[in-house]
Amino acid sequence: MKRSYSYQLKLWNERANNPYPVAPPGTSKHELGLAFDATASDAVLRAAGATWESWGGRWGGRYGDPIHFEV
């Protein structure tokens, strides 16, 4: 599901309360429909990240955002 600019702006404005990195509005892959976030245990996210990367995707766990998956 694509994230709207206004929702990305809301996340950006509230980023001090978010444990995960937030891209500035207009720069997020979520706004282009090219990323998604998933919630699961750390072990499941690591396994999913490894699988995602083996398929050619980029996993945010490599840079401190383990819930983030993008094309």
C-alpha cells in the first residue's frame, strides 16, 4: 500500500517518538509504493530480511531499520 505524502509528513514530524528511521516527505520509497514495513520478532525479521535480499530486495536491518523492506 502506497503511503501518502501527508502521512509521511506526519511520521516525519513525530520522528522523535519513533524508534525507526523516518525519511523526509518526498524521499520515501513508501510514497512510491516501493517499500513496506513488517512487524515480527527479531529472528523472523532477520530471516525475512535474508530471504528478501536473496530475491534482490533491500532490507533495512542493514542500516538500523529492521522492519523496512524495499524494492
